[in-house]
Amino acid sequence: MAKLYFRYGAMNCGKSTNLMQVAFNYEERGMRSLVIKPYTDTKGGGSVISRLGIEREVDMYLKEDKDVYREVEKWIERNGSVNCLLVDEVQFFKKEQIDQMLQIAVLMDIPVICYGLRTDFKMNGFEGSERLLLIAHSIEELKTICRCGRKATLNGRKINGEFIFEGEQVVIDDGTNVEYESLCPKCYYDYKYKANK
């Protein structure tokens, strides 16, 4: 039986790069991977983009109301079999869609490898990630470092170069010069303390 995998990490840990490497490995061996991402992630439009400068067009760019199981079923009917489903920015998917990804792994016998953040810039969980932490067969942390050199496990949001700790959970390319940075817990609290002074 195929499995549902969740590979998570803080910003800049190489999630999208890893996804593209896995897709390449499958395709190099003559197998087909199906790459999907949520419509919520407007960065790159219909492409997965790595900070290393590589990108790949997605096969499916799905909205919140779409049934992932049915969409994959329809894609297979039109295009033929799939050996692996790769999901970028999985944190933005809804709980029901994560359940549908589990059904794909179990009922269609297709491995589903999901990449995403575990928490937002306020240390709150994302709906998709929380569900994956409960039902994924395999959970793996992709590691990165903070600017201080310690292991980064949190995400900081910066607007015009300043860390902020209030606001909407999802802000992507909204014209406010928003950036994200991976932080260790100590640096996260140091910046939060300074911001609240």
C-alpha cells in the first residue's frame, strides 16, 4: 500500500527544491509524477519556484472547493497512470482535501508526498498541516538554520524589513513588501519582544 508523507520545515529549508528533485527522480526512471499546489499560493502562479532559481510548472492548481481525489481521478482518465503525487505548499489545503490525499494513497495506491510549513508567523498551525500531523503515515522534518546559526523551527514575517507578529495568517505578494525568514525560538522571541516595546 502506498503512503501519505508529510515533509515539513521552516521557510528556506528546501521544501520546493526537494519536491522538484523527487519529481526529477521519478521521471528520470520513466515514471510520471503529478505536481499540484493550492490556488492560495499565488507566488509563481501555476509553477513551483525554488529560491535556488529553478522552477517547474504544476499539473494541477487547485482551489479550496475542489475534491483532490476526484481531480486526480479525472487527470488520470485524460492522461494515463501516475506513479507519485507531489504536493507543494500543502499547509494551504483544507482538512477535507488532506483526507482526500490519504484516500489517493490508500485507495489508488499512489504515494502522496506533501511539502509545507507546520506553523505560521504567529506559531499557529495551518489547517492542512494540522491534519497531516494527525493522519500522515510518515512525517519528516526538513531542517534549516536561523541567522544566529541555531536550528530554525519557526517563521518570522517581515514587512518593509521589520518583523511583525500580528495580521492575517496568509499574506503572499500583496504589495506590502512582505518577506518571511526562518528563525530559531530564541531569535523569534527576541524579535517579538523588541516589536512589542
